[in-house]
Amino acid sequence: MGEQQEAVVRSLLDSLVAGDRDAAVDHFSDKATYNVSAWSDPLVGKDAIRAELERQAAVYSDLRYTIINVASTDTVVFTERLDKILVGGKEVIVHWASVHEVDPENKITATRDYYDMNEIETQLL
């Protein structure tokens, strides 16, 4: 159960690794929501998600990820990852969890990311 939905999420992540923000945005439904951090207000729609991905690209580069755990149903994919990024030329390692809701057309309708900003800031000192 959830194999197709997991493939969608892995494809999204691979698009981000490749720096292909157009392909990444194409994984989302037109009215998708994205909570950059789960407690923040959601961005709504592909244009807002694209703008956020562009903003992120200006802050960090060279995303690499390792999925530690994945769990899924036919509508939801949870990933626990170890993400590595470059920020100002410095490698930063972040423990990251995401929840992705996937519709029957295999489009992501919602993404909520969970991470500890302190972990990032500590590595940038």
C-alpha cells in the first residue's frame, strides 16, 4: 500500500536534488498547500510554492538526502530523512521529517515539513 504515493514523493525529492524547480512544482496539485515548517501558515498554490523554492535556492544549494524511514497509505506519505545542504559553502546536516498528502491523480495536495532550526543555526556558527 502506498507504493505509488512514495514514488511521487521520491520523485519530488529527486527533482529538488537536481535543482529542477519546475519539475518539483509539477508534483503538486494546483491548490496544494505547503507549510515550510508545520507551525507556519501554509503557502497555497503552485505559484506560491515555486516562489518559496526559489527563495530556498538563494539560501542553500547541493541538496542530498537519505531516507531513514518511510511510511505510507494510499493518501499520505511520511518521510524521516537526513538532509545535507550547503549554506554559504558550509555543509549542514539536518534531521528532517515531512508529511505529504497525495491525491488519486498522484499529485501532492499538502506538504508539512518538520525540522529544528536550532540544529541548522548551531552548524552555521
